[in-house]
Amino acid sequence: MTCFGYVRVSTAEQANEGSSLETQRSQLAGYYQMKGWRDVLSLVIEDAVSGSVPLDERPRGRVLLTDVQKGDAII
């Protein structure tokens, strides 16, 4: 099983000036540690894309869905 970490912010301002992406990365790291997993095996960062856009229509989301296989997890 491969675990993919996915982090996203809605605006370019959040991506460039905010701490939201870093906060999400830290939360993912904490979750992985809590589960006893070593680390995020694949981290996908989607910046400046609205949450209303379906995952398969987001540039990095589309790549993620191409890479994920049966039995993998997206967190």
C-alpha cells in the first residue's frame, strides 16, 4: 500500500504568503506518526485551486489519480 498525502489551498495568496500548506504538511506528518507509518511516501501539493473543482479536473489531482492504485490511500 502506498499512502499519498494531498494538500491544497484555494488562492495564490494563500500559497505564497500563508502558512496553510505548511500547516497541512505538519498535520499529515503528525497523522503518519500517530499511525506508526514512517513518512508521507508521496506528497502532492495543489496550490491556487478551489475546492469546488473536482479532483480529476485539478492539475495535480489528475496526476494523483493516475498514480494511485487499488489498495492505496489518499490522505
